[in-house]
Amino acid sequence: MSQLQSARQSSQNQPEMAALLLGAGFALASLILLPAVAQRIGMGSSLTIALRGALMRAANRF
């Protein structure tokens, strides 16, 4: 019976872990990767800020 409970708990934690990793990935992209790429290609700061905001909103969705 304990194996069944542990299997249920691990299957319930998987969507939470996936959401956490996805949110962390979006946060990493918006705080580190996006500004670096924007500077490299010469994107304007206002467009960079708008893209950062969109990525942070997407991170909060999950």
C-alpha cells in the first residue's frame, strides 16, 4: 500500500516540478539571456523591457 501512495505523490508532484522549472526558465531568460541578446543585436531598451515583461507574465502563468 505504501508503494501505491508514493507513486501517487510522485505523480502529483511532477506537474508542480514542471511548472517550477518552466517558470525558472522564463525568469532566467528574461533576466539574463534576453538583455544579453538584445545588447548583442542592438535592440532598443524599450523593446527589451517589453519583451522582459512578456516573459515574466508568461512565467507567472505557470
